[in-house]
Amino acid sequence: MKYQKELVVFKKEKLNPACFLLELKSEEPLCEILPGQFVNILVKGVAERLLRRPISIHDVDYKTNIISLVVQKAGLATEKLSLINEGDKLDVVFPLGNSFPTEENHPLLIGGGVGTAPLYYLAKTYYNKGIKPTVLIGARTEDQLFLIDKYKTVADVYFSTEDGSIGEKGLVTTNSIMNGSFSAILTCGPTPMMKSVADVAAKKQIPCFVSLENRMACGIGACLCCVTDTKSEGNVCVCTNGAVFDSKELCNM
């Protein structure tokens, strides 16, 4: 079930020069939201952005009815969204898309850039089931990371940075944690990173699930902006058939 609601901006926090946190509060109890799902936000006053802006869900708090989002400023719509104030309201459609699997017994979660954001809710879901997952976060430099301490409360966290400012120097695929044994890899981030991660998973013969970041403008499969080619179903819309896919099913992975 999808809902369109006006949510109140309960909190806004700058995380780094490019990203900020939004906590959106619902006046009514939240519906079930699964890790890996996303919201579509109507950003008013941006002529170049007629459709909504998709943002992955970073966290959900059912006690306070708050959905948390990490937004990266990447265009006119997100720049305008960064100017919103606490107490303002946003027109939001949620929850959209499918979800990451949450039944693995020893998952490795790999995030890159703002793609790290949805992995917190995924890690927390596993943690609440009694499984402490391993999270590997990649970035160019330590300054690009956000909410590190929060991730550490629900997971064993490792880092790869291109400049070696935190964790191991290099890409996530060269991190020593990749030598471990895992039941599956669940990843979100830049496409080249996810392709490399999927290649490693294929060589290890373990499942790999990727969350695509195609331009999902409508969220219901109507605008066809986010089509991707799959091996079993041909062209499908990422917003309705994904955003999470088994990497083996994707023609471009």
C-alpha cells in the first residue's frame, strides 16, 4: 500500500558539505516500511523538476512516527530541498519499491557515498532480529562520511577511503574484510562500485543484491525514466520491480 501524506520536517541537520539529514514526522501511525524502500518528495517551485524526487529511506522510528532521509545536494531540486526549515511540510509518497532480503544469517552490507544511507535501516533490521551484520563503507575521504557512530550501534563497521584517511586505503573491493565468509552481499552506491562488488560476489559464488539508483521520477512505473534490462523479464521499471535486484538478473552488472 502506498500513501501520499504531508509530513512535518521535525529535524534538519547538515551532515557534511554535500549531505543533510531530514526527519519527517507523520501525525498518524506509520505503515510498515521495509529496508531498501524509498519515498518520492514533491519539490515545489522547481520548473525543471516536474515530477517528484526519490530519496532512499535511512531510518524509521515507529514510536515517534518519524522517517529519516539522508539527502545529497545534486541538482536544483535537492538544493531547494536543502533550504527547507524545521516545521515546514513536505508532500511525500511512500513506501515505494521492494526491499533488501532480511533473512541472511551472515550478511555483508556495502555502501558507497550517499548509497550508504539506506544500509542503516537494513543493518538495524538485522540487529533487531539478533544478527549483527558487517557494514563496509567506502568514500573518497573521511570528510564525506556521515553518522558513523550511529552505524556502529547496530553493526561491525569497516571503512575504505581512497586517500586512506580512515580505514584501509583503496576501494571497498580491496578491503581485507572481503576475504571473510558471508552468506550474501547487500550493496548500494555508485554503479561502478556495485558492478565491482557483484563481480567479487560472483567469484565467491555468494548471492549479491544491489539497489539501483536510476532516476525514479514517478515511483509507479508510468514515466519510464528508470527502465533497466533484466535477463528473465527484459526491460523493467526500477521503481516498481526494484530498486533492489539480484545482481545475476541484471544485464549490466
